[in-house]
Amino acid sequence: MVQHLTLEGCLSEMKMLERVKYFPRQLLTADDMKADQEYFLNKLRRHNRYLHGWGTVCGLEVLSAATDELPWRVEITKGYALGPWGDEIYVGESVFLDLARCGPGTVTDPCDPEFLHTPGSAAGLQLFMAIKYAECLAKPVRAMPAGCGCEEDACEYSRIRDSFQIECLTELPPSHEAPPGPMLCDLIVGKPFPACPPCPAEPWVVLAQITLPASSSEDVKNRSIDNFTYRRQVFSTTVLQEQLIKCCCKPPQPKPARVLSIQPGNGAEFRMADGNPIDEMPSSILIKFDKDLLADTVKPAIQVTKSIIGQPGTEPFGGSVTYEDEERIARFTPNQPFEASVSLNQRAQYTVTVRGDGPDPIRDIDELALDGDADGIPGGDFESFFTILNDIE
């Protein structure tokens, strides 16, 4: 037996909902139990309509399933939708229908989804395959007679099964032609907020538009089935979350290594008098990085050159390079002391170059070249210098 939901059920949610207040020694009847059911059902419908809207959520694709005997046979795949009145529409397994028997006004039986009531013909027409929520009364039980026991009904249905009906519509329901509501960006910038949506006059969710062949002997092809133009889609929270994460929550790109500090510091000056140090002379150059490096790229990428202020040209200043992984420190140790290479009345400048460019730059553990110029992009040489002055004081 079929139980149909009407527009009155949708409109009832507009009223203030009531649920039963239980108290000791209360006499409860079937009406009380029914009132509690209607309260939660209407509350869920209102939640679905106002918060989620209505349309297909997943599945419910209409596909050609023609056979030699049934060339107009189609398949409606399993899926889930929310009806215009807020009801859940769930199809647990594929439904197969012969459109040769699906004319205007033809609907399926909720208790037998592949059985068509009042079959008709729609050859050569355009149909809109639509689905709506329906209920099926099930599990009859013998009813206990009341009073004198003269009632004629010996059985009552003890269950209401959620189900659906499918119909071949010849016209698009008005609810599918309604203009769209305000755009999200309009609401954010202060435009008027939308009113709560009214209940549509019809309960249908259109799944597809189908153009039928003029002859019932010609197969219905997938190219004649449009699953997209008139389908309203409700996007699940899961889909929106996945899309948001994919678009906006990409893992941060690793940053290239930089030089954190250098000793002697850039521009440092050391003085000697008649060949004797006045200041404590550097015995090595220490370069500290802010990220782990590939150790084998460090040694060839550090170079020290010497020039005499006031004289043209530069020359390499020999030395060895070691790298301490734990401390992220590269150490340049000269082959001869820095002060030993400075003659009387000379100011020598030592320039340290740490390469982030060229064929052999320093690379970090993410295979990124050193960000020597600290612009956030791999590449660029780091340079620093210090001077030693040997004079007569």
C-alpha cells in the first residue's frame, strides 16, 4: 500500500512545531506517538530545505540500458537526493524502466519501483525523468479488536517504509525554472539577505531530459539523455571540504636555505702595527646556515679572494672547507694566517662568496639552491668581506 506526502506536509513546517511533553501517569495514545514522529520529521525537512536546499547529491544518473526486447529501457543508478519539501530520497540499487510504457502521468509504484502505474506512450516526445519521495505501508499485522470487537479491519500496517516514485514529465516543473538566489559575494559585502525559500508547489527532482526516438524499435542512446542541463545539484559537506582543502590548503612550499650569520662579520676591520696584530685576528671564517644542507655541495661552493685596496685585481686565497651537519656551520680555514699575507702599509680585503648560482651551488635537503640574496627564491650568491690594515702606529 502506498502513502503519499502532500504539499500540506511541507507547509506544516512553517508553523510552530510541537512535541509531546511526557509526565508521570500520562495516558498515551497513538496520536501522541504520531505527533512526536511528525515533530522530528518536519524538523529534519525544515533543516534540509533551509540549510542544504534541494536537488541530487550523488548518483541517480540516467543511462541507456537498451536490450533487443526493450530498446527504450533505461537505468537510473543508485543515489541520494533531497526533495523540494525537504525529504530524503534514497535509491539503494539501480532501477530499470521501459520508457515505451512511460507516458504522461505514468508513475512507478513505491513498493515496487520497477512497476509502472497507468502506462502510456511518449514516442517522439521530450521527457523529463523526475523522482520524488514517497512512502510505502508495510508489514501488516493482525489488529487487536476494541470494544465489542465488531470492527471489520482485522489487520493494520505496522511500518512505513521510505521509498520514491519516478515519473515521466512532459513539462519542466516550475521550481526548476526559478531564478537563482543572491550570490554569496553579494551577501558578504552587505547586500540584502535572502528570504526563507517557500515550499515549491511540486515535489519532483528532475534527473534528466530524454529525447525519445520517433520509432519504438530504435534504441534510446546515451547521447539522447541529458543528465546536466536541468539537474539541480546539492554539494555535500565532504565534497566542499575536499575542494576547499585542494584549492586553499596546499602544503607550504619549502623555503631555500639562507646564510644566518658569518664571522668575521660583513665590513669588519682588523688592525696591525708594523706587522704586529693590535686586534685579535681571525683564524678561520665561520658561515652558519638556517637549514640542513647537502654536505657534498658545500665545499666547492665557498670561495675566498684577496685584493689590496688601491691596487687592481684580485687573487684566490687558498684554504680548506669543512661542514658540521649538527651545527649547520661551514668553516673556511686558510692555508696561511690572514695577517701573514698583509705587507706593511697595505689594507687587504678578503671577500667571501657562497654560491647559490652557477653549475655547483650549495643545495639544501630539499634540493633547493641557496637563497644567497635573501629574496625568498632559490639562487643568488651571498657575499661578505672584511679587511686587515697593516700600518705603522
